[in-house]
Amino acid sequence: MTWSLNEIEALARKATRGAGYPWGLAEEAGRAARWTCAAGWPGALALADVLTRNDAAPAATLGPQALGKAWTASGGLLCPIVTGATLCDLAADWAAGRSVTLGPVAWPLLLVPYMVWAADRTGAPLSLQWQGCTITRADGKTLLDDPGAALDCAETDTVHLSTTEARAGTVLTRLYRATPMPQAVAILDTFAQRTYAPETEASRLTGAGAGLVDND
């Protein structure tokens, strides 16, 4: 079954909020899931796994403890949602030539949209590298150098972000629909269900659900 990108974004946003992330991060996670699925990558699966790993974990343990040359999380793996938001907020720093090493980090492919947004915000070409895979954003285009190497990597020890002069790789082709894995959709839907108010006797009597009111 194929999904529109709007459907994927909406489900991902609700699922992230249902997993306990603030609405701001949930909005960005929805956009990141949309971006990665439009790239033909397993963005829905990545997000489903990240939310499962971090379910109910304090946000303070998921992001970088300090914003020095190396970012690590006190909870073990850096969450790409929390870390990506921080990365994007520091767009001016990367444009000025600062670089950073992240890790260990879960599903680094979810960091790519945040890198893209940071690059587009300043116009500075940026690249992310992990396990032999390099993804570059420059001149409004995303280039993949050996993209099959590690796009489905669930966790990696290090990810490096820096400005770059290189333009190696194949320009990313965008899709307009995606086919997320059914098990990923099921997990995201389970988290999304948490955002819905539970049905009560009063709500049923006023027409919610099947209720006792015939509205035909």
C-alpha cells in the first residue's frame, strides 16, 4: 500500500507526540519522516524504532549532554529527533566552519533532513558521514555517495558533520508517494493512538463513536 507524504507526516507527528515528545519536536519529526520517505529511505521504520527505544525516556537523556566537539547522550544512544533539532538550531555555527562528531546515535538517516534544513538556512554546503556513507547538501541539492552502505543502519558509533567543498555522489531523486513497511505503520499508529482522548460515557451520549444518538 502506498501512502501520500502528507499521510506519513501526519502519522509520524502524532506518533512522536504520543511517545512523549513535545509538540515542537513532534512537528519536526513528522517532517523528517516525510523527507526520508520521499527519498525512498526507510524513514517510517527508523522513526518507529526510535520511538520504541525511547518510549517514556526523559528527553534530557536523549540529546547531547554538552555542545562541544563531540556530542554524546547520557542515556546511551543519541536520539536523532532531539539531536537533529539541536543540529538545525546551530546552523550558523556549521556555516562558520565548525564541525562536530556525534555518537553513538540511533538511525543516523533521520539526521539528514535536519542537516539539509541547516544547510538551506545559511547556504553553506554541509555533509554527514557514517560507516562509509556520505550525504551532502549543497546548492539546493542532496547528493549521496555510496548510499547503500549504511542507510538502514539502526545505530552507529559515530556520525561526523562538517562543511564541505566536495560534490561527490548521485543527486537524490524525490518521490511523491512512499510504501512504508506495514509493521512500522502499525507501531506508529499505536503511538499515535495515545494522542486521542479516551471515549467517555458523556462523549458517547453527545455523538462520539457509535454512541446512543442516531444521526442518520
